Amino acid sequence: MLARSCLRSTRAVGAVRNGAVNTSKRAASTSSSEAASPFRLNMAGSAATAVAIGSMAWYYHLYGTELHAMTPTEEGLHPTKYPWEHAAWTKTFDHQALRRGFQVYQEVCSSCHSLSRIPYRSLVGVTHTVDEAKAMAEENEYDSEPNDEGEIEKRPGKLSDYLPSPYKNDEAARAANNGALPPDLSLIVKARHGGCDYIFSLLTGYPEEPPPGVKLPDGLNFNPYFPGTGIAMARVLYNDLVEYEDGTPASTSQMAKDVVEFLNWSAEPEMDQRKKMGLKVLAITSLLTALSIWVKRYKWSPIKTRKIVYVPPKMGGRPNGH
Amino acid sequence: MATAARPLYNFLVRRNYIFLGVIFAGAFGFEMAFDTISDRIWDNINKGRQWKDIRAKYIQSEDDE
């Protein structure tokens, strides 16, 4: 009913606009509702608009809002983006920092975290000399091959041995840490969203006290960057915890930066080589691209510059063309 | 091609074994030159960052002890 009267009334309006010529004809066909008042038209339009907007709002309310499976607390604070120099396209790791970072790992983290994918030999020529690496390996004992009686004796470590883990197995690690497993750090930079930024923020992000109102279970420490904010690892880095042999002041952030860079190396030991190779590949391929463009233009130049001329045949007696 | 280079061109291309040899030697030479130059550029960009830049410190201190 509403729709029909609307239709009719628009026709009436159209008729008025169309001017005198058509008026009589249209007026005959629209009969009674010619009297549709502007007020009723406005009401109908407004109502339709309100219904349209209302249904859109209702639909958006139902389906439109973004869904989060986790609360912001459960997501954890997003780490700050730091300008890591070794992350640049053309920069290697700073190997002095790697050496310091290894020292931090060795003196601080290695009492809880393993670094099981790194053998001593891979430190050679990266952070340490052969002799240093050998000396460090020999400080540990490893199982040897079974002897004639089938006994397994201990032998000092060799370059080919992997860094020793602090616990015999994951269960022992859990038991020693309140049920929380300190993850292996070999690939941790690749294994966490935010990579270097996240781990740096995590290590330096422990506040003096948890904010008021935060209740954590026993044995958990507050860290806003850790998803869930309650982490089983307490703050481990404090100013001057280690003494760097190269004299760098061992502030908390310096140690965190060094150990993070070292962990990035342990996750991607091939990075230096990869970037150098990548640069060479770019250089060669751009040379070859330029060369192939030149060759193409060279080969095509006769075709591009040729001129096709149409010489019409001479018609008997008449002047050429036209 | 410039006429001056014509004899050289003829020498290089006339006999197949010379032509092939020139290609192989050229690839070899180019590779050496390219690697040397790009390594130098790379080491310059990363001055002081690589192991070879700090290695001397640790070799030295080993000898002192």
C-alpha cells in the first residue's frame, strides 16, 4: 500500500515537472491520489531511511565488530620496534656483540635454558678462536663410546660436541622451575612473534612492582610483554651482572641487546653469508637485465625503424594517385 | 665495429676452440674480479663488525698468556 501510493505520488510530481503539455494526460491516469501531500511523502521517505539505517546498524552490531579470541592481557603488550643494525639489508652481525652475547648466555641464561643446536665448532670464526672454543668444550664432560666391557665412560668435550643442556630432560627442567619449561633458545628469535624486539622487551620489561590490582598465581612474575603477563621466568638481567672483557659497560639493556643479537645469530647463523650472496645476486641480475634490454632494442631496431610505403600503381594516362 | 678491433675479433671468433676458451677464461676472470670487488665493498660497509676485524685481539691475547 505504502509502496503503491509512493509510486503514484512520484508520478504525480513527475507530471508537474514535465510541464503543461503532458499534464492533462497524466492527471487523467493518476486520478484521486494527486492530492498526496508533501507531508506524507516526507514521512514515508524518512521512515524508509530510518528502517534502512536501523537494519544496517543492527546487522553491524551482530556481525560487524572485530572478534578477539583473547583479551589484550592474554595477547600481551606489543613490543617496541627497535632499529637493530644487524637487521639492515647490507649489515652483518656485529661479532663483538655476538661474543658479548655468548658470554651473557653462558653466564646467565645457560643455567636454565639449553642452546642445543649450537656445537662448539660453530663458534669458531664467529665469536671465538679455535683454541678458545676447544678450551671451552673441554670444560664439559660427555659420554664416550662404549668400551670393551660395554661401559660408557666420560670424556672431555671436543669441538664437535653441542653445548651442554642444564637439565637431563624436559621433565627435570619443569620440576626445577615450578612446572614451567624454559624453552630451548637456539631458534627462539624465529619462534616468537616480534623476534628480537619481543625478546629484548621481555628481558628489559619487568616493572619494579606489578601494577595495582594485578593478581598472579604464586611463582609467576609480572611482565606486560609476555602473553598473559604472568611469566615463570623472573627478571634475570641487572646492571653489572656480568663483566665484559672488552670493557663495555654491562647495563641491563646492553646485556639484553647483546644476548638478543647472539640468539638471532644462533637462529640464523647463515645470515651474514646470505646477505652478501643476496647483494651479489642483485648486482648480477640487474647487469643481465640491463644487457638483455639492450640486446632486445638492438635486435629490434631495424624492425622498429623501417618504413612501409605504399606506391599505388600508375593508372593509364591519369596523374599518379588521387 | 671499429675497424681497429676487427683483427682481434677475427682472432677470437674464427676458430671454435679459441672462441670457447675465451668464453671460459672470461667467465673465470669475471668471477674473480667480481668477487674481489664485491667483497671489498661488503667489507667496507661492514667495517669493524665482522670476525676478521676483531680476530686479531683474541689471537694476540692468547700469545701473551
